[in-house]
Amino acid sequence: MKYRTILLFGAPGAGKGTQGRILGTIPNFFHCACGDVFRNLSIEGPVGLTFVEYSSRGELVPDEPTIELWRQSIAANTATGRFRPKLDTLVLDGIPRNVPQAEMLKDTLNVFAIFYLRSTNSQSLVQRIQRRAIRENRLDDASLKVIRRRLKTYEEETKPVLHYYGRNLVHNINADQIPAKVLVDILRHVVKV
Ligand code: ADP
């Protein structure tokens, strides 16, 4: 059975996590942010160490451990009843993050909408990321060099995922608006499908 899935897409700092967390509070939606799954790992374990190594450089964690960890997380949430695949829409944020990951998940996900949170202002993205660094104590947000690397990784590796799924599924959302307005724009489409 494939999971009925919405993807939240956009550059680091575009607000995917904020929107995902809100959507996840609506009955029959389950939010899963891949970055949170990594951050919840013990950094003493092998995958935790790999995560720290790559994310502190602003690079993506290799695909195999990423997909494996993500599958385990979804299985655990299914086992505990937090995610009910037959009833719930999966709201994914941060995965698939490149075309090989989208390929690896093609038999698992039934992606029916992609919300592309677009910002015209890369300076404001950087500022949002820097504010978050302090609030959430994130290593990968701490230095400007790592933030720039992350934005470059997004352009080069993540953006092609949009073409992989095709423009028909993509809804452009203005990410420069206040979060409540971004949410309204997303929900307007969600209630239609
Ligand atoms: P952001 O949206 O700000 O980039 P995330 O919390 O989504 O932050 O991700 C933080 C870091 O975790 C990424 O820079 C990357 O190193 C790692 N990561 C998260 N999701 C994935 C993924 N699907 N594949 C590979 N690495 C990932």
C-alpha cells in the first residue's frame, strides 16, 4: 500500500517545518520532518554520527541510511498508531531531498500535491535560519559558510525533485508572507483534493 502524500518543498528557511507542524495538528494529517528524525537520534549511534558529520558541513546525509531511518520512523509511528496509513495523509518535509531518494520511495509514496514554498528574498531566508540557530541550537545553522553550502545543496540536488514529479503536482506558494497567510494558501488547495 502506498501512502497518500503531500510534499512540503522549498529552500532551507522557507518555512516548511512551521507549516508542517501546523498541518500535522489537523485530524487525518501526519507530519514527518526528516531533519527532526535525524535530530532525535542519539549522536553516539552510527547514523547519528553520520548525520552530524554531513549536516555540520551543509551536505545531505547519504541516501541509504536516510531512507532506512525514515522507513523505521514511519514504521514506529504506524505501530504506535500515531500514523494510520489507511486514514491519514502523510505530510513530508525534507524528504525526498534528491532524485535518487524520490526513486527509492516511488513504491512507497503516492505524491498527489507538492507545495513549493518560494521566497524571492534569499537574505530573509538566511536571517530566518540564523534566528532558528539560536532558538533550536542547530549546528548546521550556526555559520554563514554552512548556510550558504546548504542553500547551494538545495539548488543543485533538491530542486530537481520538482521536475521528477512533474509540474502538474506543484502548487507555488509565496513563502515571504506571514505564516498564517502561507497556511491559508496551502489549505485552499488541500481542501480541494
Ligand atoms: P533545512 O530545511 O533547514 O535544510 P532540515 O532539518 O530539513 O533543515 O535538515 C537538516 C540537515 O539534515 C540537512 O542539511 C541534511 O544534512 C540532513 N537531512 C535532512 N533530511 C535529509 C534527507 N532526506 N536526505 C539527506 N540528508 C537529510
